[in-house]
Amino acid sequence: MNLPLHFGLLGTLEAGLIALLVGLLVYALWHRVCRWAGWSDGHAIGWACVMSVVASAGIDAWNLFYMGMMRLESPLYARLFLATIHDPNELGSRVVIEVAGALGGVALGWLIFSSRSGEKNASNP
């Protein structure tokens, strides 16, 4: 994410809240697409989970993966790479909170939209 977030735990919680909103919006879009196409809620939940996690935690997860897999043998290369990451001290916890927030947003969207469609189906016998 290219948003100016705080550092530390507050920045991690902000990123998680943004991921929750992304998950909610992505599920709302997929819910509408799946209703139009005649697919089940499982398709909407699955695709919304994948897309919201990639959209919200993708860059941070890639940086975490890259840092663990590439050899940063030179202190210069390590410093140059760490300078590109916003708050490298909290990178691992930020990835976990972003993934949890995105999945929680999809679950919240499913609860909101499934109760609405259930009320419509119950009123039309």
C-alpha cells in the first residue's frame, strides 16, 4: 500500500483496517457478479478472499518473501532494500494483520449480504 501510515502497532492496525474495508468491497463486487452469473456464494467468497488478500497484503507479503529468500550479503544492498519498505520492523506482523483483515472483511461482507438475500427469499414464498 502506498498510503502514509503510522509506524509500529498503530500503523499495523491501520493497515489491517484498510484490508478489512478492501475485503468488504471486493466481496460486495463478487457477490453482485455471482448473482448475475448464477454462481453460488462459494465462488464469491473464494474469489473475494484471493483478490482482497492480493490487493491488501500483496506488496508487503512479497517484501517479506523477498527478504527471506534473497541473499542480502552486502550491508549496502540490505540498507537499500530496507529503505524501500515502510516500517521494516513490523513487516511480519503487518502481513499477518492484513491477511486477517482481508479475510475478516470478506466474512463480514458475507454476513451482511447473505442476511439481506435471506430476507428477500423469506419474504417471497
